[in-house]
Amino acid sequence: MASIVVTGSQGKLGRAVVERLLAEGHAVHGLDSQPATPGFGYTRIDLTDAGQVLDAMFGVQDRYDTVDALVHLAAIPAPGQASDVAVFHNNMLATFNVFQAARRAGVTNVVYASSETVLGLPFETPPPYIPVDEEYDARPESNYSLVKHLEEQMAIQLCRWDPELKIVALRFSNVIYAEEYSVFPAFDADPKARRWNLWGYIDARDGAQAVVRALAYEPRGFDRFIIANADTVMSRSSADLAAAEFPDVPVVKELGEHETMLSIDKARRLLGYEPEFTWRDAV
């Protein structure tokens, strides 16, 4: 059992991560600015306040007094939900404060939410190849995505400074709960409606699985992984979609019938990640 702090514990992915960590027997301590989910205690915090964050990383009275690992999920979760300046200032400052506090507190196991957006979403400029993977340079196309890219660059340097530190960036796809799957069949009517992220998604429960596996990942230093489900949101074959919507983009492997075009090969190989859920079993 580990003592794990989860920022953004009340968020869409955060709730699933907390549930999974608790089910595995860990002591989970939520940090969030939002109202609490019934049945789970947490601590209200402003992550843009460095003093609050540093204090919380050393413990919170009547909650916890040790921290073994950090899962950082808190953020304004998408572009357009606040002004461009607010998104940049909030997300960048919060992540710096969280990483800095973890280092000062001696927490060396850090997993955090990066984003599929660094791959070039919404792909108005086509990707260099399909399936996309972690091998090409980031292509942020929004202030939100720019922050995610800068967070990864910051993590690389922090790990260079401290050889004992591990920071894993999980480039999550569009987080979906099972009750949202009922709308998926309607996507077939217009392939362009979900072209923006290559028709990808991540079931929140599989996202939580990825977090657990990243926490258990042993190598020190920085690494990044795309985290998506094994299939697309479409009934049409992946090969047909790629040919129709990105006719000039090389397809560098034979695609399975509905295989994701957000490559999870690296996560499978190094983390042992394997999606357990699909919308096709729910509708």
C-alpha cells in the first residue's frame, strides 16, 4: 500500500483514478478546488498558490502525513473553457508548483496528465504519419497544448537535475465515461466530426489503469506515453478513414479493422498497458 496524492481528484479522469487506486488498497489523498464527490474526502487547495501546494506535499493534519507518490491531473481541462491567458497561467503555474513541491518533499514517483493535443490536434496540418506516436516533435496548436508541451520540457530538465526522480507524462486521449457511449453510433454519419483526434478516445477506467501501471514503472527519468483505447469511435474501418480524410499521409503499419490511430504500442510494450473496455460492448 502506498500513500498517493492525486490532484484534480474530483475531475473526470480523477474520479476514476481515485476509485482504481482505492480498490487496489492504496491510501489516496485528493487535492482539488472543486466540491467533493460523496464518499471520498479530499483537501481544498489552490494549486497556483505555491505555499499551499508545498504544505500539502508534506501532509495535511487529520488527513495524511506522508506521500509516496504523486498523480497530477488538475488543470483547466481544455482550450476555450477560460481565456487563453487564464488557461496558460493557471495550468503552467499549477504544474510547476506541484512538481517543485514534490521535489522539495522528496517525492520521486510522479505521474501526470499530458495530452493527445501535443500530437498536433486538431490536425488541420496533417500528421507526419499514421498511426501517430511519441517519436515526432510536439506540435502544439493551442495555448492549452502549448502548456502541455512546456510541462513535458520542464519534466525532462527536472529529471536531468535529479537522477532519482521519475516523471511519466501520459498523453491521454478524450476521456469518456461508459454512460456517454450511447452517442457514439451517431459519429458514423460524419467522419469529419471526430477527425480532430483521429477518432480516438480513452475510457476513464482504462485511463486509471494506465496511471496505476505508470506508478509501478521502474526506470528513473522522464518518459511519455500515448494513452488511448485500442479502437476508434467509428464503425468504418481505420484504413478507410485514414485514406479518405488523410489521403497524402503515409500509413506506416497495417491497421486492424478498428485499430486506434493514436498508437499505444509503446504503452503496451513498456507499461504493460492493455485497454479493457470498448464502447462496442456498451451499445
